[in-house]
Amino acid sequence: MSVRVIGLNAALRDINNRGAFAIDAAKRTLAATASAIDFDAKNAAPRSLSGNSLDSEVDGIILNLKQRIDKVASNNGLTFVIGIQGTQDFDAYAEFGTGQSAVQILNSPGYTSEMRAIAMTFFKNGLGTLRGRPFLFPAWIRNTANLISDLNTNIANAIR
């Protein structure tokens, strides 16, 4: 028994011929999204845990989050990692807060179970009082809301 798909050969030819255009469109879309996340996160990041100075020092570690946020491309521009260089627990506490602040932030709309799992890797005892000032995950949520739609549109436009 065999199944014949009408138009499959033509579609495969188009994919082979236009695949490079589709990949380039995907790379451009992903790079633009990664840059927007990086920019928004840097703008929203607190300068320090206390908010009183450009740099905050905790246990000898300078915590200027704005300067340490970066994006790194890999997989030939198809993958981006956006995060904080030299991540310490303090970086997560600035993002999520501790104690009740963390509970409130992590129960906000848009936070997924994966995001909560990342936050839980920094959990100590739940008694902290540091108020979180989310910057990285809100930037990700905002800038990836239409990513799939943008990818589909840009790829479709590129292969026309």
C-alpha cells in the first residue's frame, strides 16, 4: 500500500531552493527579538540590590546588573542565550525577590512552570525580605509574545 501526496515533490523543491532564505529570515527575527529582550532587561534591571548606588557590594561582589546582562548567539545565529555574566544568587534575588515578594512575583501572569523551577533553584528558606524587581523574565515575556507569528510571517515573506 502506498500513499501519494499531490504537490509534495514541488514543495520539497521549493524548500530546497528557498531554504536559505527561510533560515536567514529566522535568524534575523531571532536576533531582533534577542536584542529587544537584552535592551529591555538592561533598562529595567536595578543598578543595585538596595537601589541607592550605581554598584552594590555584597560579600565582596559588585552587583551592577545592568552592565552584566548580555546576549550570546550560538547554533549559527539560531539560538540566543540572554542572561547575566558571572551569575550569583544575588542576581536571582534581584529578579525574584525573597520570601513573600518571590511568591507574588512568581505567581504573576506570564510566569511559566519552567520559570518557577528556575527560581526555586535559588530557594533557601522562604523567610527573606528582599523585594524583587523583575527585569529579565518580563522582558522575555513581552518580547516573545508574538515570536512564532513573527517567524511565520517573516519566513513566508522571505520565500515568496
